[in-house]
Amino acid sequence: MALNNVQRNENNDVFNAQQSPQSNGSVSDMFLKLLVAQIQNQDPTNPTDSAQYISQLSQMSQMESMQALTETMAGVYYMAESMQALGMSNLVGQQVFVSSNAIQIENQQRIEGRLNLKHPANNVTVHIKDAAGKEIKLELGKQAAGDVEFTIDPAELGLSDGKYTLSVVTDTGEKEVSVEIAGTVNSVRFDPQTGAPMLNIPGLGEVAYNTIRQFGNSKVPVGGRSNLFSARSGLTNSSAQI
């Protein structure tokens, strides 16, 4: 047989093996067909070194292992995703505290929250700003370091329904005071683009799951201070409920 004919036969066999659908066998079957075609049509005057076949088999084994690992990881991912969806469904009806500097007033419902002070202050004020830039101040007075609870009453403060941003100012000049808003989870939605769970909470609208800072209606941690304030009267209610 002429060498050029051998080369043509080898190319044809390899091409036919590559074109055969994977449904007729696994990836390893296709590899073995290619290997057999290579052996049958090798140049008899210059045969392929057997070490090359062993190397190819080793590479094939590694590829199959990687493929199996990929399939396993995909299965674990979908299982975790299903478990997450099931877990998220249990949040509906649960009360949570969400880290947020924005609120959404609907139907004039009161909004409850808390802020955390690193240092005691003689004068603590929550600034509530609407979309137009109009600002209302909620005076909380003197507060110790730790958690400080507050209530935003739209009727008392003269706030209409809509979205507002919150900021905290103290006479000590404390920066970036964290604010958490309490609410009950109405529904859970999974973002169609990222798959991330989004929670719908009255007083907040739709927020990301990773902004939750507490589940349930526990008391403020020891060392914090729990007070609800009436914006107009400045009275303190020691039996605060969130």
C-alpha cells in the first residue's frame, strides 16, 4: 500500500469517527475508535511509539474524570438550589431585621427599626429624606452605646406614602451608624438573571436576602438600650415591641 493511500485512509477513518454522534456511545468509545483507527492506519515504516498511546489513554482517563466531576458538581448545585428554594419558602410570614438606609411607606403604616451606636451620645437624630430632598427629623435624645430602637409614624411626622432615605446624626459625630428595619416577609422571589432570592417586606419593598441581620422577634441584646419614641411628644415607651 502506498504511503499516501495510508495517510488518506487514516484521515478518512479519523474523520468518520469524529462525525459519529455521541449517542452511539460514550466519549471513551469515540476515543477508542479514534485510537484503533490511528493504529490500523499508521505508517508501517514509522510506527507510533507505544508510549504515545499510553499517554493518550492517560489523558482520556483524566478527561473522563473531569467530566464525571463536572456532572457531580452540577448535581450538587441543583440540589443546593432546590434546598435553598425550600428554605426560602419557610421565611414567608417570619419577622426579620434588614440592614437598610431606605424605607417605603405604604398605607401610612408605622415602621419600626433600630440603630447601633458605638459611643454614647447626648443627642441622636434620625434624618428622614424624601425623593424631593425634603427632610424630617426624628429626635431620639440621649442614648447609651448599643442598640437603640425607634418607630417612624407617618401620621405623626406628616409623611406621605413613598420612598425615603434614612441617616443618623449624633452630637459625637459618629460616622456610618448602621440602621436595621423590622418587617414581616410577605413573599420570596428569585431573580431571573442571578437566581438570588429577593424578599418582599412591608416598609422596605423588595430587598436582597443577604441584607437580613436577624430572624425572629428577640429582645435587644444585653448592653443595648430599647426605647420607642413618639416623634412629637418625645415620650419613651419602655415596653417596646418589634
